[in-house]
Amino acid sequence: MTTTERNDLPLSGVRVIEFTHMVMGPTCGMILADLGAEVIKVEPPGGDKTRSLPGLGVGFFRTFNRNKKSVVLDIATPAGHATALELIGQCDVLLENFRPGLMHKLGLDYETLSREHSKLVYVSHKGFLPGPYEHRLALDEVVQMMGGLSYMTGPPGQPLRVGSSVNDIMGGMFGAIGVLAALRERERTGRGQEVQSALFENCVFLSAQHMQQYAMTGETPPPMPARVSAWSVYDVFTLAGGEQLFIGAVSDKQFRTLCDVIGRPDLAEDPAFQTNAQRVALRPQLLERLAQTLRHHRAGELSARLEEAGLPYAPIVRPEQLLDDPHLTASGGLVPMQADDGTSTPVVLLPLLLGGRRLGVRRPLPKAGEHTDEILGSLARTSD
């Protein structure tokens, strides 16, 4: 394996070449880069179009491309293609997430490359794994509809996509997991392999618990907004001033504690509400009585009392509010990164600790082609 400027991170010495755009492939590359790999992002002339997406795509590039190096290369030209092949020969891992068949057309598919580079770990991020659907084009929204997730998220008759690119992100995560396994296996066998990760199968994995529920009961699970809750108090309540708070009470003890916190001992003493099963049977009536009381409570004061009592609760937080979240800031999960335009932007780190340390930002977000001379210059020196 090649060496990098850091040797104290788990993937130090692993070199990755990344032919990706949008979210899925870049997420895989970002995870590997955060873990210490040298990740070389190959962008077309003019740069990755993800850099300039409008609307909900504005944050994609900055979110999923940190800790990487950028090389601009036109792999559709003979010279660019030859350079890409030379660079691939110096890498341990190749990542790609282009439409089905494109890498084969370019002669950069696994079957072709593995003939000369038997140790290469090749990761394809696609819409579908091999099968009847494999040639379809897919988006996160497409597979959320196909994979049961939108049905379970929206109210009956109104399928609703999840408000994040969950399958793209998790597809990249599974790609990174595959890389780690393939590198470990290469240590034993001396050979690389192709790793495949796909949006549809990822989404079905997210729906697996509901599939199993049907397999065990024969009953179709209802969408989450229409579900039969296992707990009587597990809902969002509107408080004074229109503020909202999720409150849960999932045991008899927690229900009695909640009644004490909100000043409703009569509910705890009511013979009809003594067990969770009784309360679930009368859930609409119970929630209405709780709502009548809770609409007079202020969120800040009630939250403090709920926390002191050890009850589950949560404010309804908008994404922009998380930029000032005290826990994220204090725990080191939200840190500044120099962006490609020279400004500073806060970024969310991987949600894990390794030996008590966060995997942080090691380099500014690269400008398009910022490392072209460095990387291609090293190729020339190697050839000499």
C-alpha cells in the first residue's frame, strides 16, 4: 500500500481513486478519507457538476467531499484515459457510481482492470444489484417508493419520501463497509475483488423489519402515521405558544412519573389507565386529556422537568438549529472546514469515536483540480 502524510489513522497507507458525483459514491469516499485513506477525486474538465447544484442540492458537495484531493482529468480522451489507468495502477481502491455500463464503455470496469491489477478493490455504487432491475436508472426517491419506505413514512394514501438522501448516504456507508472487508480479505488472499452497493437493496434493508412483521403475523403493517402504537404515550404534543414537544412514557412507572410532572395525578390514579395495555386500548381518549393539560405548559420549563425526571422527550428541531446545538459543539461533532471558495463552513463529522477521538477535518475542501499537478507530477516521477 502507498503511504500518506498521516500514519496515525486506521486507513493510513490506503490510496483510493474516486470516479463519483452527487451523494452515494462521494459518501463512501468521504468515510474512507476520514478514516485516513488518501482519496483522489477525479473530476471532469470544469469540475464536478455537483459543486454547483441549486436548491436542495446546494450542500451536497461540501457535505460529502471533505479530506479528499481533486484531480481534473478527461477520461474520455486517449491521454486522459491513459493517465487514469496509470493512476489506478497506484491505488488500492477504486470507487465509481456512474450509470450502468458507462465504466465498461470506457474500459474502466472491474473485469477489464482486474486482469492487470489483481489486487484492486473495485466499488460500484448503483441503483440495483444484478437482477431484473439492474439496468434501470434510480434515484433515492425512486427506490424509496419501490422499497416500502415512502409507504411506511406517509399517511395512508399519501406516500412520502424521507426528508434526507437516506439511501444514497447509507449506500455509500455499505460501500465503505465492503471496502474494509475486501481489504481485510486481500491480506489473506493477495487478491482484490469487486464490491457492489445499491440503492434499492439498501432501502429494502431499511424496510426489513416491516417485511418480517408481515411474515410473522400475516398482517400488513400500516404506515407509521396510522400505526398501532405499542405504547400509550409516544407522540408529539402542542404546548403553549404553539411550541411542540415529543414525549414518551413506555412503562407504567414512566406514565406515573409523567402524570406527576405535569400535575395530573388523577390520570395515574384512574383505574382505566393502570397498565400499558389498558392505556393503549384507550389511547385516543388519554392523549386528548394529556393534550388539554400540556397546551398550557411552556416547552423550556417542561423540558427541564422531563429531563430531571428521566423521561424521554425531544423538541422538534429544524436542521438549521443544529448548527448551534450545544451537544454537537461540545462533543466535537460539528467543526469548521475551509470551503473551496475560501470561506469557513461548519461540517458534521462521522458519528463515531475511535479510541476516544473524533475523525476530523484534515484539509480544506479541494478546489476543482487543486491537486492535479501534485498527483500527476508524482506519476511522472514514478515513471522516471
